[in-house]
Amino acid sequence: MRLGRRHRAYWQRNLKMTALLLAVWFVVSFVVSFFARDLDSITIIGFPLGFYMGAQGAPLIYLVIIWWYARYMSRLDREYGVHQGEGEGDD
């Protein structure tokens, strides 16, 4: 199946954003937690920073990633004419 130029451009932009957000997820999930012990010398509200980042920071970053992706894809869908209007979703 051959994809048209616009279809290919749409998917390239989608894949680039997905790769970027997965890289952010990887850094938050693995890189920050790898250095968590080093961050424990800093305290926030009586808790070590490593604990605080795991308990509060990471889930907030994950929510921002989800929000950003949904917002970006909604705008991209409208730009390329594949946006579903209200009530037109799959049942």
C-alpha cells in the first residue's frame, strides 16, 4: 500500500513526537531513578529529593506527557484533515 505525501508527512510528525515523548519518559523513569541516591542529600518538605521525584515528580511528568501528546495529535489531526468531530468516534 503506497502512502500519499500528506499521509507520510502526518505519520513522520506523529512518530517524531512519539519518539521525543518516549525519550522524556525514559529519562524520568530510568535516568533520574538511577541517580536518586545522589539526590538524597537534598531535602524538600522533609523528604529526600530522590524519594520526592519518584513519589511526586514522575507521575506529574507522566500526566504532562499524556496531556501534551493528546493536544499535539488533536492539532495535527485538524491540520491534516483527519480530525473526528464531537460524537463521531467509534462506538
